[in-house]
Amino acid sequence: MAAYTEPPLTIADLEATPDDGSRYELIEGEIFVSTSPTFFHQSILTNIVAGFLDYLRDHPIGKIVPGIGIIFDDFNGVIPDLVFVTNERKKQIVANGRLKAAPEIVIEILSPGTLNERRDRHHKRKLYSVRGVHEYWMVDPETRSVELLRKRTEGGLELVANLQCGDELTSPLLPEFRLSIEPLFAE
């Protein structure tokens, strides 16, 4: 749920939100609230993390981290489901336990509901596009698919694949990485 305010809210306002189990995010000064994730949502998250951990054991190039805040500026602070950041980029963008700039990969697992979907597909996509995220993975539990968006050479994110069960996700950011789509949705 988004709530438009005049004047726009800031990160200071976001920090003052209640600790009530909801997730509060700020995009262009507008607050977005979502409830805690479902069991299936978290199961998908765990399966993605397991795939990354297997890969990172042999290719220790970075970290996969769930639920970390990204504070882009005073009017934009979000909490993606997962981020991947290389060791090199991590040195540049971690401050006070949060990210202060875009990680290489952001992964959002879509939550049910029109407002949640609009937040992830429109508002966050636009934010990540202008802030320099290289890849944005939108995982859709309902369709059991992954939309893979990549940074274009001229900027912004564009859809490069809509991966279904039977497909594998690969990334130029992750040499030799292969993630089968179907097992992500195993319950």
C-alpha cells in the first residue's frame, strides 16, 4: 500500500515507523507498506540462497544477503528480498550496516496483491533502473517464473528473459552460475 504525502517523507520519517512486523519502504518520498512474507515466499527465498551458496563456495566473488536496507538518498530507502553484491562493490557501498548505493543484483519475490505487484514491477523497477542496479530478478510465485531484467548500455533495465520451469538462469555477472527455475518453487 502506498501513501502519498505532501511534503514527501524522508528516511528520518521511515526510521520512525513502528516495529509492528510490517515492512516499510520509501520510494520518491512515498511510503510503501507490506506485511510479513508467506511461508511459500520464504521457501523460494531459501531455495535461491541455497543456489547462490553452492555457487559461491567455488566462486567466492561476493555475498548474497536477505532483507538488507538500501538507502539511496533522503527520499529512497528500500528492503529487497535479496541482494547480491561483489566483494569489490561491497567495500564501496556498505556503511553503517546498510547499502548506500546499488548492489549488482536485486531479487524481489512478488507478493500477492495489486499494490505489491505495482510496487515491485513499476516503482522499484524505475528506482533500480536509475540507481544503477545491473540485474533485477522478479520471482513470481503465482506463475512460477522469473523475469530477468538487465541494465542496458544506455542505462535503465530491460526485460531480457521470462524464465519458466525447465529453464536455467545464467548471468554475465556470475561466471559459470546456473540456477534451475523449477526447484526454486519446490515446497
